[in-house]
Amino acid sequence: MMSVSLPTTETYAELQLAYEHFNKTLFDNRLPACLITLQREKRTYGYFSSNRFVARGSKVYTDEIALNPSYFGIRSVEETLSTLVHEMVHLDQQHNGKPGRGRYHNRQWADWMINVGLYPSSTGKEGGAITGDCMSHYIVKNGAYEKACRSLLTKEFTLSWVDRFPPVRQSTMAGLLGGISLPFSLDGDDDGDGDGDNTGSEFIDTLVFRPTDEKQTRFKFTCPNCHANAWGKNSLKILCGDCSDHPLMTINTDNNRYGND
């Protein structure tokens, strides 16, 4: 008899197991429990929000670490879990250090990131600024995080459920939409509550989005001058016959189904 899958239980149990593992291996078990949530917050892999939840009928508070499941299927498990640890450093600093004002990632946060094997970077790559409002990181080769993650993954750990229609890396979808790309920057509230306090989130590189209907073969093209429309496969080069200078029509991103939803 086939066992009944419980996706909610499986997903949150895996995230809780990962949190406990990294708390033990990277933070000496000093971090308090928190509420891990899945949030499709645009332009971020995850965020931390201090004292975001309270137990009903009491004054018992807990912090939130949110992860964006839209990217689980296009990032490695190691990369996704590095976001969890990134936010755990924010939680650690909130309880045991001195966070920067608002969304600012200060030098103490940067030093603590380096200590757990994640190098802070405003670009997500070597050479980026290590402090600032909008910060990411890259994994230090053979650093503390990489070793801790390796010990977790050898126990057949994984993130079992992934989004079927995620935004995808430009390198893996080159040419799918005729070279259309959407630049991403991180400049809004990290926690979505409008105050921007006690939060941290990561920068997302330029991404190319695929249609939610993978069988889509006809795309709407629009003239940039007269706005005449035509339809065809995305590889077509269509010149507008209504304009004297015959501009090249471009795929109309507002009328084809791109994006997260």
C-alpha cells in the first residue's frame, strides 16, 4: 500500500530539522526557536522579522524566518539552506548583538556571517561591499557552512517539494523568450510590513521568466511606435508594415503569461 504523502508536514519538518542542525553546528545552540514560514515575497529569497508572532492569549513572542519557495527548484539545496542560515545570523544578532538601524547590515553582522562560512556581498559575488541595506552572500569554499551543510545532506536530507513554475536562471533559459530579461533589485521593505525594522534579505540576480503554460507556442508582438499587434512563435523577427521606418516588433510582456503566478 502506497504511503500517504503529507506535503505540509514534510516541508516544515525538513526546514525545522535544518534549523536545529545549523543551530547546533554553527551557533552552539544559542538561538531560540522561531517560526519558519514560506512567503512568496517578490525580489527576495528570504527575510527575518523580529517578534513577528505572539501566542494567542499571552505575551509570548517569537521571531519569523521566511523563505521564498519560488526558488527552491532552481537553486541547489545548499544554496537554499544558505538563505536560512543568512536569516539565522540576523536572528542571532537580534538576540545577542547590536543590529544596524532599519535594513542596514552592519559590520558586526558581516563578521558573524563570515564566522559561519557565508561571505557577505552586495552583489552575491566576490568583490561586493560587505555592509549595506541590500545584501546577499556567497558560500565560502570549505568554510563552516559548507561543512555543516555537507554533514546534513549526507543523511539523505533534501527539500522534497519545489515549485513547478519558478522564475529561472538566465543561463538555463537563454533564448526561451527571445532574450527578454527582467532586472531585479532589492530596494523595498524586507518584511513587507512597511517599517523595514530588524529585517534582512538577499539580492536576486537578473532572471528570465518562463510562461506558466510550458506548451505556449504563440506570442503577441507589438510595434513600439504604432502599437500594431501580430502573433507567432517567439523566435520570429517581425517588421511593422504600418510604419514608414518599419521598426522591429517586440514580444508584449504584458499580454503573455510571464511571472510568478
